[in-house]
Amino acid sequence: MAVLEHITSQEAMALENKYGAQNYHPLPVVLRKGEGVYVWDVDGNKYYDFLSAYSSVNQGHCHPKIVQALTNQAQSLTLTSRAFYNDMLGKYEKFATDYFGFDKLLPMNTGAEAVETALKVCRKWAYEVKGIETNKAQIIVCENNFHGRTTTIISFSNDPVARKNFGPYTDGFIKIEYDNLIALEDALAQNPSVAGFLVEPIQGEAGVYVPSDDYLAKAKELCETYNVLFIADEVQTGIARTGRLLATCGNCTCENKDCSGIPEVKPDILILGKALSGGVYPVSAVLANNDIMNVIRPGNHGSTFGGNPLAAAVAIAALKVIKDEKLTENAYNLGNLFRQELNKYIKTSKIVKLVRGKGLLNAIVINDHEDSDTAWKICLALRDKGLLAKPTHGNIIRFAPPLVMTEEQLLDCVSIIVKTLKAFE
């Protein structure tokens, strides 16, 4: 079979099943084209994308300005490694640090790489600045977190599927309950070797769990009291997804100054990925100020592809689109509308417990236990009606469309979702 030959859905799925490692359980739909909020399968069927590649495609599929930046740069220079300077990386670093309000950026490729980078920066700061005894630094994390699937990261995960049979695990982490300030203060007070607190502003993979409005701000205050770095993993929640530029929003630039009801927090270390490229190319980054980032010296950390000129050009374009098209404000307004309309249905629903989220990162909880396949069946029914979503943790369905969606499109999607859910009542 020629590589570029048109194949059917069944042929495409059979190829993956035969030749690919079975590390995902995709919804049975084979996509070949995307534009804006829509994707098309190999048979030409059109769907609303309500997952956005786990919030990577905030700017919409194949945004022309981002694709143009990619193609223009690809014709000039794609990769040098960091053995040499290139003419794009410095421009990107200045643009992004100004954009988010930090002194320095350390470029990487994937979200998990960026998390690993942040952990290393935090530990090195702990030994060289805070004065923690070598190899004794602890980092506090939250239960039900999702920060990736590297060996270190799964060591502090409590997802049995991600952890089982991948040990031995990495030490140096303390797990506490999410959205529990008492547990955080206890862990800080009882462990003088704590270097950092790694947290998702909203736990996405766990089912879009939104913490109390004052949780992040008070957690940051506790970190300051105990001289501990507050590390925000905004790989999924960042870049306008929650109706703010960042869910922590230490440098909120949108017009809705009280846009999500959460006080502004400036992380000591900020982790970004996914929508940093608009889904066009793998780009991630760790940002911090000089007093933290200056512990990293030549040879301490790196990546052959991290900071390549192609990534730099794409990231600049992707971030410009967010501001130029006011996607932060759009996410805020459409998110409020989405939850408002879903709640009208939920008031009388027997199948859905609740809808929760911020901006256009939302989830519904199906009135069923986690081991049930009801949410999966609902997603199959949504697919048949032209909308793609995916369950998480069994009975939760995450809804995260591209931020370029219009109000008319959103209301059409709400209609599809409600009609589908009613069929399961």
C-alpha cells in the first residue's frame, strides 16, 4: 500500500492496531483534515472538535497565520541544535518572556519534558540558593495529578494504569490532597527540605476539577512563607483556555479583569506547552525569573530540538493569534454561556450530575460509577451526531473546543450535546 494512498477508516485503524504500540484507546473515528473548530474523517464526514487535542489547538485547526509561520521558517532553517545560535530563538525568548512577564525561558518540546525541566530547576535552586542538603530536596504534588508519563512523573501519580509495572519509582515527592490548604501547610511545616509545590491550576485529566477561588493565591502565600517555589503546570490550562491568559494569570492581559473569579497568582516557575504552538508543532517552555533560572548553566540541561528555529517561529505566531483574535475573552464569554445552557438541562436530568469548568475547559459528570461504559457510549453517540469528545476517568466527559468557536457554533454544539444526553435518560 502506498503511503499516500487513500485508505478507509477500517484500514487505518487496522494498521495502527497491527503496527503501533497499544498505548491509547482512541474513539473509533479516523481524521484526515482540520480547519478552525471542525475536523473531517476519511469518508468526508464533518465534526465539531470538542477536545482540541487536549487543549493544544486553542487557535483552531491549521490556523493560516501559524501554518504560514511554519512553512516560511521551514524553507529557511529548521534545526541547528543548540551547538550554535540561530536567528529565531532569541526573538522568541524575548517575545514570550515579555508576553508572560518573566525574565527567562528554557525551551523544550513536550509538556512532560517541560515538567521534568521544572523539577530539575527547582531542585538545583533548592541546593544552590535555599541551602537544602544535597539529594534531600522534596517537592509537594497533589493527588490525582496529571503531569505526563515519564518515569519520574508517574512516580508521584496515583493512576494505577500509568504506574503499574514501571517501577522502581523516583523518590523525593510528597503527595497531598488537591484544594486542601491545611494539608499543604502541614506538609510545608513538617518537611524543612521542601523545595517546591507543583500544581495544576485546574486538574484537567482528573476530570476538570476546579479548586476553591482562593486556593492558588493562598497556596502561593504559604510557599512564600516557607521559601518554597510555587510551580504552575499550565500545559493544559494556559494560553487562554480558561478565559484568562493563564489560569493563574500572574500577568492577566485580557479585558475581563475579574474574568474568572480567581485572584491573580504569579508562579515562581511556569510550565507551558500544547497551545504554545497552536497544535502545529511540539513546543514547550519553562519560564522563571533570574533568581531561579540562573542556576541553570551550560551542560546542566538541554535538548537537540529544544529551541529550534521552527518551534520559535511557530510559537511567536501562535501567541500573536491569541491576542490579535481576543481568544481569551472569547473563551471566557463562551464558557459562561456553555455552562449556563448545560445547567438548564441538568436541572431536570437523571443522567448528568453537574457541569464544571472555567472558560472553555469544561466537563460533565455522568450519574454513573467510574467503571460504567455509559460515558463512552455517549461519546460514540455524540460522534454520530457530528461532535467529538472523549471520556476521562470512566464517567466524566471533557468538553474543550477550539477557542475560535463562535456563539452560533457553540449553541449548535449545546443542542447536539443535550439531544444526545436526553436519549440516555
